[in-house]
Amino acid sequence: TLDNSGLLQVAGQTNITSLGTLTNLQVDYINANGSTLTITDSSDTGDLFSIATTTHGATTLTTTDDDATAAHFEVAADGNITLDAAGDIILECGGSDLTCDAETATFTNSGAGYPNIILETTNTGVSASGHLMFKKDAADTEDGELLGYISFYGEDEGNNQTQFGAIQCE
């Protein structure tokens, strides 16, 4: 029922079908306001996660730790994670490092002369340069142990994948 001010006092039905437009909804530690959904930590309202959508569907996911920089963002999936962008994918590493723990990283492109891997520095110092490092970090390396290997494959005239050359360091 509604009182004279228009506020819902007691709902006699099992399903409320229409109340008009809600501009701000707070349910426990979840707030929906306009185009932003915010979830706060139950013990610290300054620690939060928010999803905000703006013009043309541009969406930002934000984590905030008001006491430190520990508001890490993790995607934990029971399956694959696919980034499918109509434009470029840009990774910005404010801490300077990008780490990947994988057995194989594959870059595929059907264009002539692609894919390319570019190591570029914009530092103008005399000793500044890109660096490609093969690093083996084992406790018991031996003389003659393989440290790095670059191989060159292509199809032979019978369409078989064939190694045509290699550079190795031991």
C-alpha cells in the first residue's frame, strides 16, 4: 500500500510490477545509480568495485583501495577468457612489467609480412636499446646445456612443415 506521500509502506502482493523509475537503489553493499553499479567492502566503504557505462556503451571497470594500492583485479574463469575487440587491445602497465605464465604464446596473421614483434624504446640516451633475453634459471646447469633456441620453419614443396634453420646457444 502507498501512504499519502507516495512511499510504499507494505507490499500486499508477491510481485511488485511497477514503481516508476528508481534513480538510486541501495541493497546491502551494492548501489545502482544511473549508469554506475558500485559494490563496496562490508567493512570499509572506501574499498570498492564499480562498473560505469557512458556514451556509446564505453564501459570502465574500476577497483579502489582507499588505504593502499591493493585493489587488484582478477578474472577467474572456469573456461576460456576471450578479448574480442573491433579495435586494438592496449595493455598499460603502470608498474612497468607484463608477466605471462604460459607454455606457448602464438601470434597469427594472414597478411603478407605479418605478424611482427617490435621492441621499441623512445629513450634518447646513448646506451638505450630494446633487449631480447633468453633466460634459463635452473639450479644445476651443466656445461653444454641449451640456453636459447630460435628456429625457422616453413612449408617445403610437398607442403610439409620443415625446419630450414636454427640459432642455438649453449
